[in-house]
Amino acid sequence: MNGITFQRAQGGLKRQAEGQDHVSALLFYGPEATHLPDLLEVYSLEDAERNKVSAAKTPMVHYHIAEFFRVAPGSKLIVRAVSAESYDGNFTEIKQMQQQTAGAIRQIGVWLGHSNTAHEANLNKACQDLAAMNMPLSAVVAYRMTKEELDALPTLGANAYPRVSICIAQDGGGLGASLAKKGGADKPAVTAIGACMGAIARAKVHESIAWVEKQNMVSTSYVSKSENLAKELDVASLVDGTLINELTPEQQEVINTKRYLFLRKHVGQAGSYWNDSFTADKSESDYETIENNRTIDKATRGIYQRLLPHLSGPLRVDSKSGAISVGTTTYLETLAKECLIQMERAGELSGFEVIIDPNQSVLGSSKLNVAVKLVPMGVLRQINVNIGFTVKIEE
């Protein structure tokens, strides 16, 4: 029928979620880089499409940006794509992105769909180097794996890469699965890095991305003229195309024990959920989860911002004892506590303590040591219920 139709565009006002914890980035190594500007700052898929991102010419970039904003609308996303040939395993591009954005990026997803290696040690070092420059961030990497490689996954808990997580999830029935079918034998892995980064951006810094009540990864399906697509990520799979429901609970537990991120199902609960929030670190480490890293990074950023103006400033000492004056230590402790008080009120910390020993030899060293102790929020990972019959209830 003849007529006039309207479609409402989204993202033009660039409205954002509160705070900066959601500021994320996606770095792609692949041929789509030739069609894109060097660095994009976007607030929606429509915003990205206005900057040359398209489903036709840049399908992988387009898909993962769409997935990021599907999961975390209102967030801020920094996007960069470089050629696959430029990948040398050193991740200098991450340092460049963080420096170009003045340290704004809190977490970054790295898509290596054309590579069967990820150089996790180098990725962790790149993140640590940035943290040493007071620009901390966490990284999640997703790359191509064969079924044989998935069957022989190394245990990430043998490493000490606290700033890196490895995502081996992929869609098995929606647009992601459709993209995975295209190409020859050397086709890239699609992965679910966009949705994974969306889950991190949507979570508060102390929250696990595996929180069932908040982090259902299934919401809608993408429109296709040629296919009937399932809701995205409702059919969960691994990066080689193996469907999660084809794996036994024991096989899933093996992968889980090795500390990889993948999507799973919960009996009696619709949707798909992350198995956990592991980093490639030892299970006994304080930084074995994404949320612990994000929490301490937020505290570090806040303390840094409040103490920085006093760097190279005068410091009064007591003329009789040589100790730092009580007023000075109290003032600096109060400054450091400001951001921690805000985090505690927001439910991101259970408690904290800031101590400055006044008996430090500042006159001799010009160095001040500040001790900060954080009590994090816990995560309810397992519930054990003892249930049985009884002849009566004891009073």
C-alpha cells in the first residue's frame, strides 16, 4: 500500500549511563580496518553506522557493536580496527587507544577472529604497563579455536595474568551463527566478545557478569530477510560452533574449572548466562575475577585523582619530633577516603581503611607511604541446601 512510514533513530543525543565505569573499548584485528576511521567514539549502533560501520562492509565490527549496545545501552564505546597483518602479539594498539582517550577506557575487548593464538602474557603486560601509568584497565580476548584445540584447552589457573580473561562463547542460532556460516575453511571465528563487554559495562564494578538476576544475555533477535533467526545468544555455543547443549554437565565443568568464559543455561530459567567472571589467574589470587580487578582499579583511580594535586607540594613536619604533623596526615587520609566513602555508599565496597604513618622520614626521602586496605563485596557463587523429611518440627 502507498503511504509514508517513519523509523525512529536512536543514539543521536548521545545520552550516557551515569559515571565512567561503563566506558569500554573494542579492538579488532582484521581486514575490515580498511573501511573504518582510525578511532571511533560511539554511544549507539546508529552512532557507529553514521561513522562508516556497516553490516555489509564491516560485518564483524557491526555485529559486535550491535551486541555491546544490545546488552549495555547508554554506555560509551571506543572502537578501533587494525589489519590482521599488523598483529604482532604485543598489543601496542591498546596502549595507543588508552593514551588517545586520556586513560578513559575501563575495560577492553580484543577480537582476534583470524588468529588461533592470543598471547595472553603480552596482553596482561600491556595492561600492567598502563596501570603503572595510572591508566588501569581489564582486557577480555576472544580468538579462533578448532574443536581439537577446545578439547585440549590449557588451564588458565596455572598462569598469573590477572588483567586478562578469555571468552570462548559464540552465538549458535541467531545472527552470530549466520555470520559463522559464511566464508571458506579459513573463515574467522565470530565469538561473543561484544556481548561479553556489554555485560561488563552493564555490571557495577563489584558485580559478577554471571549474576543470574541481572545478566541474562538474551533479549531480542535480529531481523533477516533470508533466515529465521533465533534470539541472539539464546542458542549458546563455543567458538568452534559446538552447541553448549551438546556438552554434558561434566564437560562444561571441565571448561569452567579451566577458567574460560562461556555461556550456559540454568534449569528452569529462560535465557543464557555467563558461567563466571574468571581472569587468567590462579584461583587463590585476590585478582582472580573481573569484578575484583574493576573494584580495585576504581579505588586506585579515585585515590590518584585526589592525591595528585599535592604531588611535589610542601609537607609540614613537627619541628621537635621530625614526624609528619597530625593535621597533614589527617588531611591526606581524608582526601584518600573520599572516593572510598562514595564506593562504600554505592555498595561497591564492604569497608576500607586508610593509614598514613606519621613517623615516616619524609625529609630524608621525599616519599610518603599510604596504606589502603579494602574489604570487597562478596559474590554468591554457590548455594548448598540440605533438605529432607522429618516426623516433626522441633520447637
